[in-house]
Amino acid sequence: MMDMEKQCGAEASHQFLRGLLRIFRVIPFPLLNCIGDLFGVIAYYLVKERRYIGLSNLRIVFPDKPDKELSIILKKCWQNIVKNMLELVKYNAVSREVIKDRVSIVGKENLEQYIEKKRGIIALSAHFGNFPLLAQRLAIEGYPIAVIYRDMHNKFFAPMAPTLQKASGIEPIPDRPRHRCVAMSLRWLKKGGILFLQIDQNPSIDSGVAVDFFGKKLPTFRGPIIFATRTDSIIVPMFIMRKHNNNHQIIIDKPYTIKTTGDNEKDIKYNLEAISKITEDYIRRYPLFWWWIHKRFRLAIS
């Protein structure tokens, strides 16, 4: 009975998604972006808890900027987040050629040599820009890419993320159970695939490694370093940014070379801190695109 209910729920979810895609297919991009800008401002004012979190985070990162300037950054951040969510549906309703035309890639040479050698690649990123679109664009380019995802709490909407990922050519890897997630990720890298990871998420204090991030010691997932060393994979930082015309540009940075001394824990901490600094640098240069409303600093040790 439970399996039948689950199957019926999943089918209802898929039907809703198909209807949503039909609607978004006919909404032009300029109108979609206007809607995103409007509702982004509304969210900034209505979601007071997240506004407090965002301004608190911005004060940590930019202590010398006045609150008026920080509020402008946070408002634009909200607008980008809402537009990203709308685009997540829109870009799954249009052709691949439209996506190629609207999303450019800089630095493909930093991937090509490892793809040809079938060496695993860890795509190091963050909650920065339209990150689901980054993975979708790489899949369209023909790169084998997998994304670790977390099921939504809402059971009706939960099947949508993996459905959209599969339709885009992305391999979805559920984050639970943890041992299965780790095993699937390791197999994917050993086959020479790209594994998309975000380093700015919060693990528990016990499971994470405390590294410096904007002057705060924050617990950080050790996964990127563990996966890289176990599979001899390369770490390639990559980020996506919205351009002035609401098109996007993916920056594929130069690979990061892991430093080793023989002291495993020391090496994990050193390398995690180094790749966190890469993320920090992008956030400083392009503050409008990071998710300031994310509770990244809530477990700060110092």
C-alpha cells in the first residue's frame, strides 16, 4: 500500500512538473527576469529572519562597508536567487541550443586534458550564482557530471530535482544514506567523471574540519580532499556568474594541486583551507552572487 501511495505521489509530482515546464516554455526571458527582480525585493522585505542573517554575514565579510551598501548587496542577492529559481524551470523547458547561447564557458582547457585521460575531476564550487545551471551546461557540453543532492522535505516536490537532473544529462547522487553516497561518488570519480561539490555547506562540528573562512574558524566538509586523494582526482574550481544582460558565464579556474606531507589530518586541514580561500576570493570579488542568507557562520568557533 505504501509503495503504491509513493508511486502515485511521484506520478502526480511529474505531471505537475510537465505542466509547469509547458507554462515556462512560453514565458520570455525578459519577463521572467522582471518577475524575479520584483519578487526578490519582496522577499528581502518579507523574510525578516533571512534579512537579519544576510546582513550579519555581510558585516563579517565587509566590516568597513556601511549598512546601506550591505543592504543593496543583499537585495540584489535576493533578486538573483529568485531569478535563479525561475530559470531552473525555464532552462529545462528550452532547447539545448538556447542554453548554449545564453551560458558561455571560459577555461574549458582546464578540464579537457583530464577528461581525455579519464581522470576524475572534483568540480569545486559553492552556493554561488545559478549553480544548478552550471552543472546543466557542462552536461550539455558532453562532460560526464554527477551532483550530490539532498531530498526536499516536501514529498510532493522531492522527486523533481533528480528528474530535472536526469533530463539534463546529470547523474544524481542522493546524499542519504551516507555510505551509499560516498561509494557512488568514489565509483563515479574512478570512472573519470566530474563530481560537483559545494564547499560552503555546514557539516557538524564533530564531522567537519575547522578551517579559516573570512577570518572565522568554520567546520568544513573534508569530502573534496578525501575524494581527491582516494581516487587520484583533480580539483578544479568553477563558478557561474550572471552578466548584465541576464545571460551567464561559467569560469573554470586552474586546477588546484593537493599538497601532501605524510601527515593525513594536517594535509586535509591545509588543503581544505587553501580551497576555501579560493571560494572566499570569488565571493569578495563578486559579492552579488553568493547566498548571503545561508547560515554559513552559525557554527563559527572563533
